[in-house]
Amino acid sequence: MVDILETLIQSKVKRKLLKLFLFNKNIKYHTRAIGRVIDEPISAVQRELKKLVESQVLIKYPEGNIINYFLNTQNPFYPDLKKIVLKTTTEPKDYFKLLIKTASLERIALFGETVKSPMKFSEPVHLLVVGLLDKDILNEYIKAIMEVFNRECDLVYLSPDEYKKKKDTDKALQKIINNKNFLVLKES
């Protein structure tokens, strides 16, 4: 699959820097620490840091002998830049990390086009959830996540009893479960 972020931002070091700062916006880093964290040569890090400071994406902040860098959240492009990096570096399975940690959900799986590689952004995310979480709460969570990623979600939600009854008799559910593009994210 073509990495959209790689197409938009040619420099590998710059992509790594953007990910580092955008996903750790409240942390300041000095040059050597950045080089260690992103595993890139210090000269390349310095070159890209300079460009990001000039474009006001990062702020350079001297403290004694050390120069620290941190994200400029006041930059008018910050929200859009964060969305672009988030959308291009997140797989659909990562959308649902909080659901995976929810004790009242027994099974969570992605299926169909969602699991195929390359992922088709025009397709809805296909999700199977088995559990006892209130359906309205589940729908609100999924709606919020899908808005961030500008995707639709095709949800199949069953209680554990419904799942046990239907998994051997319901043809539509069997087609989902037996699909070669079926990725279980949680099963208890």
C-alpha cells in the first residue's frame, strides 16, 4: 500500500519528527534525545528541526546549554496537520483500543474490506462486537471515532446469548466469521 504521508512528506526524518511531536505534544525534546528516539543521525535531525522551526510547526527553546524543541499548538495549521498525520498512520484496528479494554465486551473483530491490504478508505469499517455494553454507549463511541477518521461504520452488535444462538445457524453471521478477511481484536 502507498503510504500517503510518505507521498506528501518526502523526508523520512521529517515524518518521524512530526509523529514524535504530534503524538507527544506536551513534551519538549533536545536534539540528541530526538535522534535517539527516532533513531536517525543527529545531522539529519538538526536539518529537519531547523525547517520545522522556520515553518513555525516547532518552537525552539534554549535552556542553559541545551536547546529544546516542542510543538507549536498555536500554529493555525496544527489541527489539520495532526489530523493528517493521525489519519495516515492509524490502522482501523487501532481505532478501537478503548473497546478492547472494555470488560463488558467479549469479542471484537474487523471483517471484509477493512482488513484487506491495501485498505480502501472509501469503504466503511466493518465491525463485529459481542458483549453487554449498552448499545447507545457503543454507538456514541463508534460515531465519535468515525468522525475523527471521516469513515462510516458497519456495526454488527450481538449479546453473548445471541451470538451463541446465531453463530451456527445464521448464514449472514457465518459469512462474517468464516470470511478470510476476519481479524479478531479481542476474544475472551
